[in-house]
Amino acid sequence: MSQIIPILYGALFILLLVQAMRLMGLGISAARRDKNPSLDQSVTVHPELLDSEGNLLEDELLTVRFTGDNEPPATASSGQQPDGSPSSPV
């Protein structure tokens, strides 16, 4: 029994070492692909941009920019509150 434990330990160590090398190799190849886009010719298109037949939509896209709560509004007239409603007299 005492002789099998070092053999199992050594076998598991070698197995884990091989797995670690394979994983690092996958990471290195992925990093190379990111640096050189010509290696990866596939293009990902979001399904929202396709019509029912699978063609790209020609419509203009609506974009929204969310600002932080602490940022002042870009333009606010003196007679209106930041949300666009008229200011009430106090």
C-alpha cells in the first residue's frame, strides 16, 4: 500500500501537467488569433440585426447613452427641471 501512493501521485502529477500545458497552448493560440484577425474569418452577427429570412436589416439603429446619477444634464434651460417638466414656483 505504501508503494502505490507515490506511483498514483506521480501519475496524477504528470496528467495534470499535460492538461495545464494543453490549456496554456489554447490560450496562446487564442491570443494570436485576436492579434491577427485574418486567422479567424468568421463574423458574428447578432440575431436582432437579421430579418425573418436571415438577411441584415437596412434600418437605422437607435442608440441610447445612460449617464450617471451625479452628472448634470447637458442642456437645461432655467425654466425647466432636468427631466424636461416646467419648474413649479416655490
